[in-house]
Amino acid sequence: MNEDLHRALNEHLTLEFAAAHHYLALSIWFELNDLPGFASWMKQQSQDELGHAQRIIDHLLERDLEVTLPAIESPPTSWPSTVEAVQSVMQSEQRVTRSIDRLQEKATRTGDRAASLMLDWFVAEQVEEENAVRALLGRLRLAGDSSLGLLIVDQEMAKGSIPGAMEEPEP
Ligand code: FEO
């Protein structure tokens, strides 16, 4: 594997682990704020992010390449509102998407078909994840300032009925 691509894949692990931490912090905050549906959704997302990091680690190991685990900064412990909390998720996902796109460009440029194939899964996953967060923001916009509306969205989250929210693309 090209050295620059190898380094970039290791660096990308920071974003996946940071996303896992961020989702877990949100899950804790929502649990403390009596929104168990949001809390459970965020916890599931956190576990998915760890799975994403593991996919990259496995790919590097299968190719007998070194893996460097990153130090992860502490995420915030609270957010000014539910909408802002979910907007912070969108920003984080968009950051991951940009990084995946850059990785895919490097893999393509260096003719690394194996890495490119592995990254295709992530390209599809990011479309799903951004779509799920966008759907959630849409529901929150409809709920507006209504506590009842927020409770209804929380129940939808508990049932996993936000589009694409609980699904991972096929391997
Ligand atoms: Fe692994 Fe949600 O990006």
C-alpha cells in the first residue's frame, strides 16, 4: 500500500473513534434528560462507529500493515438543546464523509483496488448515516417547541422508525 494512503487510513481512525465517543456522550446526555429513545439510538450509533474503526483495522491487518491507535479527546457533556445536539452529529458525519472521500481519491489515484473496494462500503454507509440524521432533524423541526412533539420523536427513535437509522449496509 502507498505510504500516504496507509498513514491517512490510520489518521481516519481518529474520526471513527471520536464519532463513537461523541455518540456515547450524547447517549448519556439524552438518558439524563429523560429521552430514552434518543439515548438508545445514540448508543447504537456509537457501537456502529466502533465497528467502522474495526473494519479499517482489519483491512490493514489483513494486509500485514501497522495500525496506530489514536488518543481521543473528551467530547462535550451537554448541549444547549436537542436540535443543537443532533446538528453536532450532522457536522461530525459530514467530517467523516469528507475524510472517506479523500481516502477513496487516494486509493483510486494509487491504483489500490483492495482499499478502494473496502472504502466503497464506507461511501454507502455515509449516505445512509447522513440521511438518517437529516430525517431526524426534519422530525425535530416538525416537533418545534412542543414537548409532546419531542416525546413522539423519542418514541419513534425507540422503535427505530427514523429512516435508515438502525441499518448498516450489507457487507
Ligand atoms: Fe463511521 Fe458515522 O461514520
